[in-house]
Amino acid sequence: MSTEPSRAATREAMRLFRAALFILPALTLGLTLGTGSTVRDGIFVAVLLGTLPLLSMAQVPLLDRTGIQRLAAYKGSITTLTVLGVAALVFGGVGPGFDAMGLSWTLDAQALWTTVGLAAGIALLGVTFSLGREVLGLEESDLLTELIPRTGREKRSFALLSLAAGVFEEVVYRGYLIAVLAPIFSGPWSAALASSLAFSLLHAYQGPVGIVRSGLMGFLFAAAFILYGSLWPLIAVHVAVDLFSGLILGPRMLPREEIP
């Protein structure tokens, strides 16, 4: 059986790719002319809210389910996250500021309770989706299964990816985006919804279940940021969740013959 993408899949990918290219200038103009955002923030927000989610969706029909190179995928994701994270730090530093992005270091009882509460919320969400798979017969994407690390080298690379995702996704999609969008949307909660929607579509490779789960997780992280005002508890929980999901829960999703 051929593993090449079908013509329909290729057409769908190209349609989304063209939309990703179109939405960048359109959304940039809307933000800069309609809200008074700087051109710098307008372009970067347009990339984060429109272009990247559409490109993430566009690649899914083209991915070869049987030939994914996991190490290359991990390294590519680490590079992309690092570039986005550094850009968010630079633009956020000269824009809303590090305090508004939740990067001021604080270590107090509230930070501890925020971390515990967020971890509990994420765990409850995970249990809910696990039960949903059993009761409703929901299935995880085969792409998600293919990306689970198998070898020791893959696991080490995945651990680095988990660290990069935990740090930079929070800096970009909670710290930077909410700080920039809150004045535009007249409040942080609407900004949290917009950032969570974009965050969910970035995980299109996880299929419909993964998109919904990622969106809800993103909103939980955003709520913790809005209520507490610091990214550090979010970063700690995010890194821990990714490590646990990929290195502990992940192998349980593999067919028996593929379990290391």
C-alpha cells in the first residue's frame, strides 16, 4: 500500500498553506490599523494566532504515518520553539515588559498553591479524557503514537523537547500573547480564549481529541497566569506534564511489539 499523500490530502494541505500566507498580512493590517498595535507586535501576533496554527494543520495531511523520523521531528520542534520563545522575550521586553509577561521571579506560598492547583487541574483533565476514550471509544491520533519516543536517544531528545515546550510555549502563548492582547480585547480572559484556540490548533497532529485537550489545557494554564500573574508555576507544571506524558504514559499507548 502506498504511503504517499492522496491528491485530496495534497489539495487540502495547499489550501491551508495558502490561507496561512494570506492571513499574515491581513491580520497584521487589522491589528496595526484597527487596534494601534506596533507593526512589530502586529506581525508577530498574526504569526502566532493565524499563520502557525494554519501551517500546523496544513502539514497533517502530508505526514507519512509510517515513516516519521522522531529525532528529526524533536530537533525541528526544539529549534522552532526556541526561535519563537527568544522572539517573544525580545518583543515582550521592549513592549509590555517582563513583569506583564509574568517573568518576575517570586517564590512564596501562593506560588506553591498555584503549582499544586494547576497540576491537579491538568491531572483531572487527563483522567477525564482517559475515561472518555474508554467510555466513548475516542481514539488518539496515530501520528501522536508515532511520535512517542522508543530508544534511549529518542527519550533524551524528547526530554529536551519537553523542557523547550514547557518554557517557550508558556512564554509565547501565555506570557507574551496575553500581555499584548489583553489591552486590545479589553481584558485578559478574551485574550486567554484567543491564545488557547491558537494553541489548540498548533497540536493538530494529535487529531480532534488532542486539539480539544490541548485547548482546554492551554486555557487552564492561561487562567492560572491571569489569577496569579507569574509564568513560573506554569512552566514547572508544563515541563512535568510533557515529560510524564511522553516518557511514562506514552509507552503504554504503543503496540506490545513496539514497547522498548
